[in-house]
Amino acid sequence: MASGRCDRGDEGRRSAGDSSACGRNRARVRPEEAGESMTWNPQAYGLVLLTLVVSVLVSILVFAVLRFMAAARNSRRRAKEGGEMALLSEALHDAVAKLREQERAMAARAEASERLSGEIISSLTAGLLVVDLNAQIRILNPAGRRMLEVPDSAPLDNYRTLLAEPLTKMIDECLASRRPIRRRTVNVEGSHSANHFGVTVSPLFDQTGTLHGAICLFSDLTAVKDLEQQLRLKESLAAVGELTAGIAHEFRNGLATIHGYSQLIDLQELPPRYQPYVEGIRAETVFLTQVVTNFLNFARPAQLSLSPVDLRSVCERAADEIRPDARALGGDIELRGQFGTLEGDEVLLRQAFSNLLRNAVEACAGHSVPPLVVIESEVDRNQSVSKISVNDSGPGIEPASRERIFRPFFTSKRNGTGLGLAVVQKIIVFHNGRIAVGGAPQGGASLQIMLPMMQDESV
């Protein structure tokens, strides 16, 4: 059986012809030999089984390595994606933080700007008024409230019902014409006296030219007008004094001569029916001499002896002088309120208040009314003035006579000279003050005086 086989070693040593013979020998192998060669022993089965186990283990190991590699790739991809998300989140967080910081900065600037605007508006000494097309007041600063006497609790829904008529007419004119009104002077009636305002009204447009309202700026010119009036009055008083002082002096000399000659007449030597005539001449010359003396005192240039004057002390001394006459008629004189201190002439000021009290008592007595006279004072530290009112319970003063009451020789009393209030006005004016006439709470007259206070007193 071995001779019939062709070994691979022999095939290398054989010739090409022998190779064909070997092939024929393979073809002629017997079936018994083929069955004998296909039989496996246990070692072969073990080897095959071992090979299968190793193959399975290798497959499992390969599968595990592949899964591990896939998991590693997924992990690196997730880590990379997570890093990108973290960077993106951090960037978004930084951007939001910056936006919030910018928003806070803008809010702080807006708040600071609004606070500054409010401080500027509140600090303005002039009045500021802003209205819209619905007649609603949008802005009214404290100076404007004080000048217009608008309380803090007053509603600002309609300026036409809240403001004085001259101001509302100017605002309506500006809104209707859409043109500014510059530096117009108007008179507004206040609670105590008329106030003079310098007013400028401008239309309020936006960037597109649409009208939204009006801006009104106004300042109190009352002090300026009063100063002009005081200067005119001082000039007129000086002119009257120069023109009439010499004439009045000569007239008084003539009256003195007449009175002297009438005194030389012996009434006992005259017939009884002529004696009243001489007595009348004497009385009239005395009266006219007093009138001329008062007029000379009025026309004479004022010579002020300035010193700190306590207005309460001045008013109390004037009241003590006139109070017995008031009590004799069933009345009295009272002092109320806070009095200030000014630099002035105490003698002249006491004369002025004495004249006012005497006129008040005589006005009440002339109408059979018990004279209740009240001197009421208040200190306005914003304007640095002391406001004093002399109020009586008499019949009052007619509005038509209030403009002429301070003119020389104007009087409504039978025996009055018409110089008492003129002298009072002169004294007040030369103290840089002013005096006006109004109505008293008791129904009578009210003489209202404003005098400037000393600087240290107004602080």
C-alpha cells in the first residue's frame, strides 16, 4: 500500500513524466484504503473541540475589544460634545451677565438723570408749568406752587380751573397759535394782594413736529414793580416837597400873623354878636396851621436814623398809645402772630403804626361801632419780609376809594386832613416796604404792610 502512494518528497525528485503516473496510482486506490484513512481518533476530536473553544473565546475577545473601542469612541464624542456645550453655556452665561450689567448701568444712569432733572426742577426759583393737550398739568415745581398759591393736595387734572385767568389765556393762545409768547407781564390776584408775573409760554413739540402741550416759565416781578413804584413815589414826594415847601412855609407865616392879630382882639370890647366870629377865626387859623405843619412834615425829605428795630416792640408802644381811646368806645387793640426785626427808624415806624391805629379807631367811632383792632403779623422767610396787617371792625373802605386813599388831602372824615395815611405810606416806602388796602376778616378795613427783614433774621 505504501508503494502505491506518491510522497511530496518524491514528487520533487521525480520527473515530469513520473508525475502523471503518480496521479494514476491515486486514482487506483482501493475503497478499503479510503475508509481506513477517514477514521478519527479521540485526539483529533479533542483538537477540534479545543480549536472551537479557542475560536469562540477569540470571537468573544474580539467582540469585547470592538465594544470597548466603540464605547471609548462614544465616550470621547460625548466628552467633546459636553465640552462644547459647557463652553457654549459659559459663553451664554457671560453674555447674559454682561447684558444684565449693562441694563443695571442704563437703569442707574436713567435714575440718576431723572433724579438730576427733579433736583433741577425743584431748585428753580422761577415757576415751571408743563401742560398737555388734555389740559392736564404734567409738571408744576415748588416755586410755581408757591407763587400761584396752589396747595400740594390740589388736583392737577385741569389747569383752566386751577390757574388764574391771565395765565390760562396765555397758555390757550400759545396752543392755538403754536407759537411762543415771550416775556409778557400779567397781573394775578393773590390771597393778599396783586402779583406781577413775567411769563413766557412755548409750545412743546416732539421730534416729528407733533404738538404735545406747552411749557410755561414765569417769575414773580412783584418786588421789581414795587421797587419801581417806590422809586416813582420817592421822586414825586421829593418834587412835591421842593415845589410846595416854600409856599407852605410862607402860608404858615401868614396864618401865624392872622392868628396873632386875632389874639390881640379883646372879646370883651366887642359886641356880643361879633365875638363868635373872632373865635371862629382863631379856631380856623389853628386848624390850618396844623394842616400846613403836617403837610410840611409830609413834604420834607425823610431823614432816617437806622438801627435794628423790633417790630413787636414798635407795635406794642403804638397800641399802648391808642388803646385807652379804643377801650373808651367799648373796643380794644390786640397783637397776634410773629414779628420780625428790621433795620429802620423806630420813631418814624411808631408814628406810622400810631396813625394806622388812630384811623382805625376813628373809622369805627364814626359809625358807632366798638373798635376792635387787631395787629396781626407773620414772617415770610422765603421772601425775607415781615407781613403786618392792621384789621378793624369798622365799615371798611370802598374799592373805588382804595386807589386814592394814600393821596395827600384825600379823606372821608369830616374833620380829617387827608395826610395821615399819606405820611404812613411815605414812612413805609422809605423803609423799602409797601402798603396796600384790603378787607379785614371782621368785615372792616385791612391795611397790609410788607417790610424787609434784616439778613440775619431771615436765615
